[in-house]
Amino acid sequence: MKAFLIDLEKCVGCHNCQIGCKDEHVGNDWSPYAKPQPEVGQFWLKVNQYERGTRPHVKVTYMPVMCNHCENAPCMDAAKDGAVYRRDDGLVLIDPAKAKGQKQIVEACPYHAVYWNEELQIPQKCTGCAHLLDGDEPISIPRCVDNCHVDVITFGEEAALDLDGTEVLHPEWGTKPRVFYRGLPKKFIAATVFDPEAKEVVIGAKVTATGEAGVFEASTDDWGDFWLRGLPDADWTLTIESGGKTKVLEVSTKEKDLGLGDVALA
């Protein structure tokens, strides 16, 4: 069974995968796999950008998203007359002829990866470039994979992919996605610690976040900055200690990443 592996730790946000998808499908009729993708309004693969934290402690995450080709695909359950089907290689496709008028297929996808083509009155989405896999074109892999110059996206037999430590989007939904992610962003707490009396940043301060989700530690660097990364969504008691001085803050990463700015250790 085929699967995608997307390594967010490598992604630089160049959008080449998104551009390649557009180039392959806009204006091209790959029936019976898919009708042409509209020039605007649809992204069968889209690179989302997330700015996290608060200046100056900010991180940016780029995240390519597409149809997850789920093993338990809600779009298949919603379709009539076999309009959505799974190939032997695991790719989930929409038959553009059978799916005409079936807007419920769009509404069934919890990932919002299926689009409605108003002109053709059909639902559309990523096909895994099945026409390239089956055809005699010079490219025999999905265009998003071919266009990625830093090896963010890998496609192949699931058993041959290195899926150790990877995750899928919203496993609690029970759809069993076949798009796996490495490096999905976790929450962070960051700040710059300074001594208001000395008017200097504090180097080497011990920083501890303690909560029901565990204990995480860091120390401030040569600029007085600390980063507590990979935190679960939880409430924390944040303790900063240096030179006999202690600062305690009650913070939470349940809603967002925390860039606390300058924190005075007094």
C-alpha cells in the first residue's frame, strides 16, 4: 500500500510542491482520474504557514497538506454509486463522471481536502498523480514529490518508508490517514531573562516547566534566551533560578505557543 511521508523539519516553505501540483492539474484533463483543476480556488496540495509565539520569540512552521487517502475514508462512505473508490495501491480517487452533482462528498471530508468545482459540478481533490504512476510519462511519481528539491515529501510503499516517530493528522477521528508527518510542531515557551539591577541578561539560568504532563528543563544562553520545546498542551509552573534569585510564573500552552518577551529575575 502506498503512503506519503512529509518531513516538516526539512521544509523551507518554497511552495515548489504546491506549484508543481498546479502545473500538473490546472488545464489538464487526466480522465478518468480527474478533470482539470480550476486555476483559482483549489489547492490539491497546499503549503500552510504558521507563525508561532510572540516577537521576538517566534518560530515559523511550513506544512504541506493534501488529501490523506484515508483507510477509513468518510468521503467514500458519503459517495453514491461508487463515485469514490480505493485503488489496490491505496490511493483514494473520485470518479469525475460518477461523482457529478454529489456535493456531499466535499462536506464529508473532515480535513477539508475535497473541493467543489462549480463549473463542472463535481468534487475534486489530490489523486496522488495516479495518471503518472500508471502512464508512460517521464515522471512516474507524484509531481509534488518530483518538485521538492529538499526531499520533504516521499512517496512509496508504506513498508519501505521510515515511519519511526511519525504522526498523522487527527488520529482521534479514526480515518487512518496514509499521509505521515515527521516533526509536527509541538508547543514551546520562550523568553529573555534579565537582571534589572545589573541591567544585563542572565546567562545560564535554570528554567523548569512543571505540570501534570511532565517536567521540562532548559537554560538561558549567551543572550539570556531560553526555549522549552516539544511541550504538550498543558498548564505549567515555570521556575527560573539563578544566583539565589527565583522567578515563578503560572503559564499555559493549551491554546498557543508562548513567547514571554523579557522576564525580570529580581
